[in-house]
Amino acid sequence: MTEQNLSSTEVPPQIEQPNAYPFNWYDDDPKLAMLYGRAKQENWDPASIDWDSIKTNDYEAIQRSAISYWWAVLANFENNAAAAFSKALVYITENHYDNATQKMTGTIVMDECRHDECCMRACNLLCPNFLKGWKPSNDLETKALRNVGWVYYNGGRYWKGYVRSYEKYRFPLIFTSFMMGEACASKLFHEMKEKTDHPAFKEAFTHMTQDESRHLAYTWFVLENAIPTLTEEERSLIPKRLRDGFVYLSMVLYEPPAEFWKLPSDFLSIHRKMEEIAMDAGLGVLTLEEKRNAWKSTILDVKRKLSKYDLPFPNLPEIDVSGD
């Protein structure tokens, strides 16, 4: 490359935008800087959990595959979330959000990687190479592994829509979809932590609960900061964004509504059976009624908080929550 001879007083040209450059170390809000500080203080390592205390001989073969099934379904959301927040990090960096927003988003990427690592460790401990090399030993296990493939197929459909959303909406509106998942994941992991009878699973769920509660605080921060700038059209789209989050996360937090999920006719019966087996094995899986109550109570909290800002809320007839 030929070097250009520039005057010693010449300033660099403007950088074409959007771009990660130029950057600046300024923070718009001390609350967010404090949340970032909390993320650093609550750091943890999945490898430090005593996974070896989980003895495979303590479980029947179908129990091992059922526990692995549950973690593999969860991995659809944890692995995807790491990519989703990475996409968000690139967007807010290119659009020059403040330093704390960039750093806080980066911590969530790492959190989701940790959650996904827990999924991987649990599966590979109980059913090595569960996704690609593990061989089912009966029809139920064969269909369970097929179920996981269908979950991932639909996750791929969701990912395509998520990426396209950045061409249509502002970041705060996109981020609203995460609110439902973060709120209910925090509740789910907390209740599973209380129910599981194995210390390693309990420790994993404890850390994951802590992370999700911090993520929820961040989603609220993003929305509340954006409320004064929302257009009427954006306000009218909030119910759809919230319901999108409910529909997608219901696969692991409740049961998948048909409006998005493309699944085989016997998917749900196999899914319920595997969750029932994992529950009996002591993983801490909630019953359908417990999951429904957890969704409902958490979502009503979200609804009450949104009502303070006179923001519309979606109808969620699956859990008897009415909206606008």
C-alpha cells in the first residue's frame, strides 16, 4: 500500500457511519454503570461446579436421556441468546450508545455463554455427544432426539426474523421482546433451584437466576429510557413484541403455542413425557400447572409496571391474562 503524504496539521476525515468508530468513554446513566459493576461482581465459572458429583449410575438410562433432553431444549435459547445479544452489541456499538450500555450488553453475551456451557456439560456428562453422536436405545428416545432437532429448526426460523428486525425497528423496541423471557426465566430457574435434589444442578440454577434477574433489570432500563421518545406507532407495536417473546420462550417456560412453532403432531406428548421423567429423576422440572402459575404471576408483574407508563399489553389467553 502506498503511503499518502499528509500535512502534519491535517485532521482525519469523518468516518462513514454506522461504524464501531469513533468510540468514546462516556456513560449516560450512573444506574446502568452500577448494573455493569454488579455483572462484574457476580462473575462465575461453570467449570467450578462439581459436575463429577452427578453419578450416571444413580440414574436409569431413560432418566439420563430425559435430563439431557431438558438441557438440550434449554440450550436452544441459551446458545441463541449469546448470538442475539452479540448482534445487539454490534448494533449499539455502531450506533454509538454510551459506554455502559455497550459494556453491559457484552456481559450478557458472556452470561448466556455460561448458561449454554451448563447445558453442554449436563448433556455430555449423562449422554455423551447427545446432539450428534449419541444413539437412542428405544422409540421414546429416538423421538425425543427428533424433538430437539425440531426445536432447533424453529430456533433458526426465529433467528432469521430477529436479524431482519434490525432493519425495521429501533433497538429499544427490539429489546422489549427479551423482557418476557428474562422475567420468566428468572422465576423458572429460581423455582427449579428450590425443587432440584442435586447440588450441582442447584448451584447452576442459582447462578442462572442471578444472571437473569440482572438481565431483566437491563431490559427495563432500556425500555424506560426510551419511553419518552416512542412514537405512537412504536407504542402500538409493544404488545406484539411482548407476545413474540412469550410465544418463543413458552417452549421451555410453558408449552409452545401453535401460532409460531412448526412441530410434528406427537411433539407435545413426547415433550411432556420426557419432562415428566426428568422431574421424577430430581432435575427440578416444574409441573405444567406450576409453569403456568409462574408465567402468569411474573407476566402480571410486567403488566402492572407497564401500566404505570400507559403502555399497551398483549392478550395472553394461554395463561388467562387479558390485554389491549
